[in-house]
Amino acid sequence: MISAMKQSPRPWTGTGRFSADLADRRALIVGGTGQIGHAAVDALNASGFRVAVTHRGLRDPGGLDAEILVLDSADDRALRAVARGSDLVVDTTCFTASDAQGLIPLAGEVGSLVVISTGSVYLGDNGTYFDIGRDESTYPVFPVPVTEEQPTIPPGVDGYGGGKADLERALLAREDLPVSILRPAAIHGPYSPRLREWYFIKRALDGRRHIILSRNGESRFSTTSTLNLAALILACAQTPGRRILNAVDEEGLSTRQIAEVVYRLLDVSLEVHGLPGGPDGELGRTPLDAPHDFVCSMDRAKHEVGYQQAVSYAEAVAADIEWVTSAVAEAEAAGGNWGDVFPSIVARSGLEGWFPYQVEDRWIESLHA
Amino acid sequence: MVHHIGRLIPDSRTVSLWPHPFYDFGYDAEFTRSGGDATTRIIRGLFGALTLGRLGGQARGVMFLGQQSFLVGRRDAREFEFTFLKRHGVAVVCYFVGTDIRSPALMAKLRDETGYENLGTRLVVDEPSMGTPAYEDAKRRLADVADRLADEIFSASMDQLSYLRRRTRPITYFFPDESFGGDVSRFNSPERLIVVHAPSKPVLKGTALVREVVQQLRAEGFDFEYRELIGVPNSVVREQLREAHIVLNQFYAFIPGVFGIEALASGCAVLMSADEHLEPDLPAGSNDAWLVTRYDQITDHLRFLLTHPEQIGPLGQRGKEWAVENVSFSHAGGRLRKILDDLVS
């Protein structure tokens, strides 16, 4: 079932014909009310697309400048009906090969399809992958940088990365489907449900001058700004084809450099204390910590679709900071706290999990004792 | 736990010299007479000695769960019976599960380092005799005998800080696959959330704090049903867990404990102080399976879940998946059997 929450002059129904008129291009974002959707809507609007987003109707879609359609993406028939004739369909809701079945019939009915996959599909050279690599000994080891040629998790393996790898294979098995599969890494942006940069932002806002980082702050895990991801989506829309592309911020900063960017933007002094090895209990345990570097290459995106990074990491984080400070202020004004902005962080780590200030203070005091 | 481990190890025999307050399993050799009178003590002593003699001739290995001994009258931290068994080619395994090996003095030092109370410091509040030098000496001797004579030792290195010098294997729990349960549909728009707390020993589990938290949150306007189970049979507890949405387990320990495992296996969203960052013997990623909650965080974290009920079901699901992977018979049992088989082969 589909319901349109906002009337438009021309109803959003498939016509079976793509538009040659740039002013008449239509983009549909499936699952478009999250962080990727917000960024993609803005980028596509700016580029002249007429944009619609679908969502399940479970939450307020927020101030999106798009037509809002309430639709469960698992309803293949309904999805096909609204997608038909779109110049671009972006799907953020696919996780497994069976999810691909709803998109495959779009071959010949849409100009370009972009599906958000993940860097978690990659198989480390040591045979492990992110779904199972939870500690120092099992963390996957990758070459630096990781290209799209890196092997992926084999078929039929359960888990987030395994499911996405199967999804990719299912989509690419259909040779007439013009699908661009994008593999982001640690996504960040306004409306993020789990903004990893919040680890540093909150500390800076709390005036915490000292930060303790494992691996001397040198570990690197690629980040993906939703603004840059949106730029890549646009590039793929303008060059329909069948491809897999990494989707990361090109800087590939270390955790120390990320901390420095955040603190500089917030104009707070920073003193970094490096632990030589991995985290020590609660100390040095950042959400971007990686026993082995995971840095992805964007060369293929540049070469195949002429991708150009839209914003620097610092510019992207400035947008993150603007959004999160406003969102947290709103939550606090309503009697809540930052946990209301990031309930999934709290559900997994508790209110102090990312911020064990007392433990850190004792450790820092011990340095001076 | 004796019963569950017995089920996991083919051709094993379970022995119990003391009736359990909460569980009603049968054992292969069981002394059920209770009481501290002289006659009972003598009969128990004979029972233990005879059982030891028989096993010495039959078993390839004996696993001692806790600090129990066959020769109940001796005060030698099991040195004689360990020596006896080893002389007969029987492997000795020590499986320490908490108060048996834990040193309150060492845990007090940990409290001084971290600034937070822990289970060891609470023990002394509950039972002051555990804070005496004589008690520490007894723990020292128990650890020393195990270090010298046990072929394998299982313990929890931080939650059960002790005088053991040898590297120990992590303890785990073993929960029957068929006992996993709890209908996930109970999380779909429940009429009223059910919060359960079932402390075996209220002073150690943080019950007083839990009661204050419940009162405070109700005063704040949160509406939920609070069920406190004390001194009830385990069968009743397990029934309640299948209905519960949130479980307030224990808030001083670094590992889940048996009730924590039962709650996870029932798919409940569990709040407890078990923390892989404090207890390195917990598998990596464990902190995702429950909401790590120290005794001073109960209010904030329970308030959080009541404010964000959409997080409760997924948290319960993660906990259940963790329990399947780490404590179910089908997963954990095989790992234990391998360790023991390698020991006696």
C-alpha cells in the first residue's frame, strides 16, 4: 500500500519512460528519511531532480524537501509501481539477497539504480571480516588502501556483511540492471543514528582537554560523510552503469587527526595521550579504533563516474557539529539528554560507555602522581 | 551448574554433598540430609570419603565445582584428596565460580584503584567474617593447592580476583538449548512493561538500590510493573522471565551470573554490571548483549529504556544471540568437552 503524505502537481506514479529533460528528472529514495536520505535529497534537489522518498511511516520524516511516500520497501509490487520511470532510484534499505528481488525487476524501468552496501563486505587477507573480527586477534587485516578488487565474504554467510555481500552478488547477476553499488565505511552526517564523531564532539563540548587514544592515535578507519556519499550518488545518476564503488572520505584520517579536527572546529585545547597498544579496559576505546587500518581507495569512483569529493572531512564534521549541538539542545530543553538523540548508542554502550570520564581522570592523575 | 556440566560430559557422574537452596536437580550421587548435627556431619563425611575412593578407581578426571571437597572434615584446602586422585592417575580440574576463590582483600584494593564498589567489597558488608585475615588465609590456601595440584583451573580473572598465580581459563555457563525461550512478540507494543529483579542475595545484587530506583521512576511518572522474586524456586523464576521485558540483574559483579544467563536466554533486555572492559575473560563484543549498568547508573539506564522502549526488544534479541553463541549446550558444551578431552588424552 502506498499513501502520499504530500500532494504534488503531478502524482508520483511510474510512466515507464525516463526523462531526457534535465528539469524533469525524477529521483526516488527508498528509505529516505535517515542520514543518507537527508543528504541525498539536498544534493538531488540542488541538481534539479524532483525527489520523492519512501519510508515505513514509523517516525516523523523531518523537514525533507521531497515528496513523502509511506511504503514498506518489502512490498515489491508497490515499490515497482512508484519506482517505474524514475531516472534514479536510491535504495538504503537492502541488506540481503532476498531484498534484491524487489529491485531486479526494475531493469529497463529506471534510468539508474544506486544501492547502498557497506565496506563490511570485505574479507581480510587473514580470512576474517568485520562481523566476526571483534578483538585484536580476529580483526581483519587489509592492504592499504582497500580497492574494490579486495575479496568479499563468501556466499551464504550470515551477518550484516555476509548479507550485504550476497545482496551485491544478486544485483550484479542481472546484467541489464544499471546498478551502482556503493560501499561506505563509517558513515557520519546530520541525522546519523550513531555518530561516531560524537565521541570527540561531546568531550570538546564538555571541555575535556585530555583525550586518551589507543595505538597512539594512529589507527585509521575510513569515514564516509553523507555529503560526499550524496555527491557520489549524483555522479552515478549522471553516469548510469553497472559497477561497485567504494564511498569514503578521501582523507583517511587517524583517530588523532579526527580528534584534532573536532577540537579545532570547536576551538577547544586538546592534549592527546597515546596508549601504545590497544584499549586498556575503558581507556582509549574510541568507536573509530581499529587494530589494523581500514582505508579505502576512491580511485575507481573518480575514474568511472568522475567523482569529486564534495566537502573535506573538516567541512563535513562542521555540519555534523551544527546538527548534533542543535539536536542535543532540543532534547535537553525537553528535559532529556543526548541519549534521546542517539538511543542506539546508549542501548549498546550506556550513557557513560563512550565517556568513562572518571576512569580517564584517575588515569591522567596517575601520570602526575 | 553441576547438573548442566554433567549433561555435557558423556559418561560423567555428578556428586552433590549439600542440598541446593534453589535448584532441584537429581545427581548421580547425592547427600540430601540437611542439618549441622554431629550425626549428619559424620554420615556426610563417610559418604564423601567413600565416593572419593570409588571415583579414584574409576574416573579419568574429577571436576571440582566451587570449593566443595569430598573429605568434608579436613581443613587442608583439598590437598589430600587432590594428591590422592593424582596418585591414581586422575586429572583434577578446579572450576571456581565466585565466593569460593574470590579474595575480598584483593577486591578492596581494586575498589581503591577504580573508585567503585564491587562484589568483593559487598561480600564483606553481607558477611563481615569474610573481611578477616583468617578468611583471606583460607582463600590463599585454596588457591595455593589449586595452583600446585590442579591440572586445569577455570576462574574469572577480575570478577574473582584471587591468589591464584597460574593462568586460568575463563569460566562459562552452560544453558540447555531447549530452555531458551521467551516469545519475542511480547515486545510488540506491550500494554505495560514488566521489570523483574530476582536476587539470590539482595545485599550483593543491589536490591536496595533497585527498590529506590523503582520508587523514583514511578514518582517521575513512569508506569511499569515491577516484580521482585526472592527465595522462589528456579522454575518460577524461569516462568517469570518468559514474560519479562526488562531484567535488573546484579550491579556489582563483572560477569553475568546464572540468573543473568537465564534472563538473556529468555530474550529479556538485561541491565547488569557485567562488563568486558573490566572482565577480560568475557568474550569480545559481550557489552553489546546487555546494557552495562553499574550500581550508580541503574536509574539513568532504566529511565532510558522506559523512555526508548523501541530499544528493549533489539537489546533482548542481542542478548539471546549472545547466550546461544556463548553459553548454550550446543556451542559452549563442545568447547568444554574439547578442553577436558585434551586433558585426559
